[in-house]
Amino acid sequence: MAFVGLCPGEYSSGETIRRGRITRQGNVQSRTALVEATWRVIQMDPEMKKFYQRLAAKKGGKRAIVAVARKLLHRLWTMFQSGERYQIGRAA
């Protein structure tokens, strides 16, 4: 997640922990390609579409697409580690 820049920023002091926006410290081209791929995944995968719609209603479309992109990246990372193929509609 950090390579792409989709990790939340953190502003901490003592026992107080506050998380902020994404850091944007990663690779811009990779992040852009991931967000573009996420739009396509939302059209193909009903589980991801449902997740996007739920978040978009609460937080707005831009924040929702970034959250779905982060979830997609986590799925892809897990997929590459385990050697499995992407499964449409997988709840994880």
C-alpha cells in the first residue's frame, strides 16, 4: 500500500492517534493505473460495486474509489502471495 501511496497519514501525540488522508508519497503512475482499474472492477465485481456504493453514499465518490482501490490492492497482494486467481464476488 505504501509503494502506491494509499496508506493513511497519521498525526499522533502521546496517547492520541489521528489518521488523515492518504499520504500520496508513492508512485503516481501506479496509483493512477490502480484507480483506473478500480473503476473497471466496480463494473465487473458485484461485491466491490456494493462496497463502493455504500461508501459513496456516506463519504462521496472520490473517497470511495480510493477506498475500493486500496481494497483491490490488498486483494491483488494476497492473490499473488497465495498463487490464487482473482475471484469475482469474493467476500474478503
